[in-house]
Amino acid sequence: MTAVETQITYSNSYTIHHEEAYMTQEEDWDRDLLLDPAWEKQQRKTFTAWCNSHLRKAGTQIENIEEDFRNGLKLMLLLEVISGERLPKPDKGKMRFHKIANVNKALDFICSKGVKLVSIGAEEIVDGNVKMTLGMIWTIILRFAIQDISVEETSAKEGLLLWCQRKTAPYRNVNVQNFHISWKDGLALCALIHRHRPDLIDYSKLRKDDPIGNLNTAFEVAEKFLDIPKMLDAEDIVNTPKPDEKAIMTYVSCFYHAFAGAEQAETAANRICKVLAVNQENEKLMEEYEKLASELLEWIRRTIPWLENRVAEQTMRAMQQKLEDFRDYRRIHKPPRVQEKCQLEINFNTLQTKLRLSNRPAFMPSEGKMVSDIANAWKGLEQVEKGYEEWLLTEIRRLERLDHLAEKFKQKCGMHEAWTGGKEDLLSQKDYESASLMEIRALMRKHEAFESDLAAHQDRVEQIAAIAQELNELDYHDAASVNARCQGICDQWDNLGTLTQKRRDALERVEKLWETIDQLYLEFAKRAAPFNNWMDGAMEDLQDMFIVHSIEEIQSLITAHDQFKATLPEADKERMATMGIHNEILKIAQTYGIKLSGINPYTNLSPQDISTKWDTVKHFVPLRDQMLQEEVARQQANERLRRQFAAQANIIGPWIQTKMEEISHVSVDIAGSLEEQMNSLKQYEQNIINYKSNIDKLEGDHQLSQESLIFDNKHTNYTMEHIRVGWEQLLTTIARTINEFRASFNHFDRKRNGMMDPDDFRACLISMGYDLGEVEFARIMTLVDPNNTGVVTFQAFIDFMTRETAETDTAEQVMASFKILASDKMYITVDELRRELPPEQAEYCISRMTRYVGPESPPGALDYISFSSALYGESDL
């Protein structure tokens, strides 16, 4: 056989590639498998035994596979034994280069057999590299023991596997799918031996649960009777999850070569069976041909008389049934016979070809069953079939002509009768008596369209009469019913013409009367629409809810209402004129017996609507008078409250402002000792407190204004909030002036003479929170000691502190402070006020601040900006 070129690559591991399919599956020889101790052990033992099975023919053997091939001598001898060829004379020296030379000769011989070695040199073999040595031996086994195996167009590994599968197929518990786990239980090996030498093993006594016993039995029998050395250990195979495939394949290949002789006998038996099978198949084809030919000829014989029957039927339905039967013959019965005829010819030609190729004599069918006989019979069938088809079509066309005329007559009569159905009742209706003008005109146009349609149907009536005449001429079997139906249609047609003219005359007369009524409807609509709009506006004004804040505004409304009442007489005249038009319509309808629909096509307003709205307007006028008078009384009461509040506020506001100004100067005007001055200040404070009753009275007036929803007051610029803030500031200022200034001065007046030196004065200011530098203190000293006397009197101290405390905060400063508490928001929450202010001040702000309205403001947000402005009188109450 031609050597198959093989490529083998070695590095830390090696990979073998062959051009044949079996070599492409040998890619599992890699580093991981080589490092598996169980697999390496199996390969060592198997490859060593395989080598010794050949080396013993030359009277030698090896003990250690990686050591005994190092000098190359036994390697060259092994190749000579398995190939039967002579290799070049080996070098006899023992030096390393002699060994390398011998190994290279062996490797060159392997390459000459079509195996290409890549990345492997003699040095690895000489150095005793186990992995490289095992790989080289496996390459030799593949080339010389497995590659030449051929079974049914498969070779090498696949051929060997197929051979094993075929040989072990009849045996129970044996299913060879690979060269590893399929051999673990030993039954496959025993089956191979029993298949070729059943005298050596009693297969029925073997058990699947005794793999070691099965394997040892196979090893011992093969070694003793088949001259196949023991290459594997049963324990290694059983205890390894996946036995080494190369070791198993090497061992099984020995069985293939051992049983090669038996294979020849099997091949001969297969050849005989094949020849007999061909002969049996030919005889079967002959029998099938005879049978098919007989059946087909019998069918043709029965079919031809049926096709030759040309007795015509009297009705179209019966002829249609004949045609349908013929179509069933063509569609159902004939196609299988056509297939049988084709199959018969194919079988005949196939049989003759097989007989000719197998050197058998040609097949001769029975008399009358030749292919030509069948073809002639089939040709006669098709000729009769064609004549029968032409006869059927001719008869059907003849009956179709008569049926077509009858069907056409029925169709046209049906269409005409469907069109005329209800037309006589429609033309007899008097629907125009209760119709409006638009409906009358629509009925007129509809009638004109009907007249056009009636004229168009004249042609159909004439066609019906013509078809009836033709059917009579052809002596149609049902001519009596055709004539009766045609006469009924002609009579009905004449009656429709008479009714059509009568309806036209009635419609024209009613249309003229309705044109007069329509004109009156139009005139009613023209006058009713503006009058109705006037009443709608009047009712809207009379029911309008007004909001006024002064006497002047309510007086203006009263004047406008009086002007409206003056227009009512003229409006009543217009109402009467409009109602007169409606009465004229009723008179015409009654005179000529016209039924009015009660609907004016030009307006949705009815006379009843006009009368109802007019009554409503007259009803609302006195109600409006009453509402206006009640509002006059309320505005007069509000005006009295405004004046009452303004009278007191205009006194209290200036009084508070005056007192605030007096506080800043009161200490200057007080003379006497320090105690006398203090008593005078306290008396001044008591006078202010006694004024509280006036504030309380103003609070009462303010409460009344709030309850009356009075939110403005043109008689004063003072609001209650302004008064409250001023009063609180007045009390705070007088108290602080008395207490803080006196306490501070007394603390630093060490001599109790009513005077302080500059150092004591500095300490006093620092204790009150002043941040003093030298320049600032010098400025203050020029204010309190303008004459440079070196002392500060109590009076000078009071004057200075009064000026300082009189500079109160502005509304803008208060807003800025609230903005700080609100974290720069435009509103402040209740929680923030209660957290940042003392409880009393917090509740004060919460009760007086209005709700803030703005984008993304949470519920309960308060407006501190308007509150700050109100504190300083910068917004209305």
C-alpha cells in the first residue's frame, strides 16, 4: 500500500497529524495525558510487549523501553523485522555521536515510509526521553500495525473499530464504541476470541460484574493459544477511569492480525451471499413485472367499454354527473395506472440492466405482456378516452344553450321584481302632507331620480319579453310559467307609470304652499334671534353677582338698572310682533290642511321659548331691585366702621410717634438728682401704660372691620398692625432706656457721684457689646465730653445711649433676617419659626403671617416678606 504522509510534532508533548481521517483523531496525545502516571504505565507495558513480540523473531528483546533504544541498534532491528527491509549498516561505536547516527538512520527510515517527523531529533531518544520514545513507538505502531487495516471502505483506527463492532455485535453486554471504556469489563476481548475460536472460551459463563476475571481470561487465552503476548494489566484497566486508548488499540490490533486468515473465509462467504442475493432480487423483479402487467392490461380491458358508451342524458344535471365521473376517472382512477405503467417500464429496464451486468440472460415476459403490448393497449385506451371527452363536451354545450336562456330569463325577472318590490306602495304614499319644505324638495328630487331610474329599466323589460319569445320558439319545456311571469311584469310596468305621474302632480302643489310657510319661518327666525339674545343678556345681567366696596360703586349699579327698566316697554312690542308671524303660519296650515312638524328649520327657538324667557326677565327685575337696596345698606354700615376706626387711628398713630421722639430727648429735659431723674422716667413710663385702654378700643373697632370683610380704609394711613408694632416698640424702648442705661452707669460709677472717668466709661461700653478701637473710642468721647473735662456725666451717658437705641431696624433688615432663618427660601415654615425663635415670638409670627403661594412651596409655607412690610406700615391691612 502507498504510505500515508504523516506529520508528528514534539516539544514538551507531541501531536500526530495524518492525511487519513483516522490520524486526525489522534490529537489526544498531549502533555496532560503524558503526565498521567496510569496512562504512561499502560503505554510502557503495552509498547514494550509489542516491540518484544517482533524482536523475539530476531532472538532478542528489550526490558526498559527508554533505555534499550538509546544506542539505536535495537530500534533499527525492530524496523527491519516489522518492515522486512534492510536498513543501512549501523555504527558499532559506543560514543554519543555513534548512537545519534544509528537513531538518525532509524528516523530516516520512518520518514521514507511517508511519516514526516517535526521537532524530534535523535538526541531526545539517545538521552532516554520517555515521552519522545513512547511517541516514536506509537508512530511505528500506527504506520506498520494499524494503518493498513481496511474494513468496508474504512481504514486504520476507524477500520479497526468497525471490525471490532461487526465481530462483537451478536454478543450480549458488548457495545464497542471506542478504544478505552468499551473494553474495561473484558467482555469485548472475550467476544473477539469466541467469535473466531469458540472452542477456547465459554462465553456464556462470563459475568459483566467480574471485569478482572474476564480480562485475565482473555489475556491468558490470547498468550497461550493465539501467540499474542500479554501487553496489559487487568487491574490497571479496571482501576483507571479511562484506560489509555493507544495501549488498547495496540493490543486489539494484534487480534486483528491474528485472525486475518479467518477473515478470508468470511469474505468468501460474503461474496457467495452477495451473488445469491442478486439472483433472488432479479427473480423477484420478474415476478413483480408479470403481476403488474396482468393487472394493468385487465384494467384497460374493463375501462374501454365504459368510455365507448355514448348514450346522451336528457337533463343538464345528468350530463354534468357524467362529466364529473369522467373527471374522477382522470383525477383519481387513471393517475395510479399511469404510475403503474411508468413503474412497469422502469422495472423492466432495471431488470434487463442488472441481468446484463451480472452476465445473466435477458428477461422474456409472457406472451402478450411485452412492454410494446402494454404500450399498444394504453394507446387504444387514450384514443377512446379522447372521443368520449369530445362527445361529453358537445352534449353539455347543447344543453347549456337552453339552460342559459332559461337562467337568463329568471335572473332578469328576479332583478326586475326585486327593483319593483314596494315601488307601488312607495308611489301611493302621502308622506308629503306632513313634510317640511326641505323635505318636500328632497322628496321631489328623489321622485325625479326615480323617474330617471324607471326610464332606465325600460330596456330590461323589453329584454325579458325578447327572451320569453325565444324560449317559446325553442319549445322550452317550462314555457307556460315563462309566459305567465312575463305578462305579470308587463302589467306591473304600466301601473308604475300611472302612479309616478300622480305623485309628481301632488308634490308640485304642496311645494308651493310650503314655500310661503318657509318665508314666514325665515322672518320669524330673523326677529326672534336678536330678541332672544337681548333677553339672554338681560337675564345674565339681572343674575350677575356683584362685588362692591363703596357707596359710589353700588349707586352706579342702581343707575344702570333703572336705565334697563326703561327699555322694557319697547322690548314687549318686539315680542308681540315676533309672535304675530308665528300666528300667520298656523293660519295657513289650518286653512290648507298642512301638518306642521313644529320645528323651524332656521332656528331652534320656539314661540314658547320666547314667552318663557320674557316671563323670566320680568320676574328677575324686582329681585334685582331688592338685592341692590340690601347692598346699599351694607355699604353704608361699612363706611361708618371705616370712619370710626380712622378717627381713633389718626389720633393714636401720631401719639405713639410723638412719644417715641420724646423718649430720645426726655432725659435731656429732666433736672435734679439721679434718683429724681429716675422717678421722672418711671412716671413717664406709667403715663404711656395708662394709654393702653385707647389701644384696646381700637382693637375692638378693627375686629368689627375684619368681620365685615373691610380690607381698605381711605380715611387713614394707619393699619392695626402698624399701631401694634409701634406700641410694642414704645414700651420696649422706655423700659430699656430706664433699666439698661441706669444699671450700666451705676455699675461703673465707683464714686457714686453721677460721673465716670474715661476708663470706666470704656469698660461700660465694652460690657454692653461695643467693639472699641482707639479711634472709635476717641470719637465717642468727643460726643460725651465735648469740653474735655475728663469725666462723663450721667446725662451725657443717657443722651449717647438714647441716640444709639433710637436707630431701629428697617423692614428690609427684618426681611433679611427672616431669609437667613429660612435658608435663603422665599418662604418660611412653622417648624423653622418654632426652632429659631422663642415660643412667644414664634407663635406671634405664625398667627399673623399669611400663607405663601408660589412654585414648589410645601403645605404650611408662610410669607415673611409681606409680614415684614406690614410691621413697618408698608402694606395695606
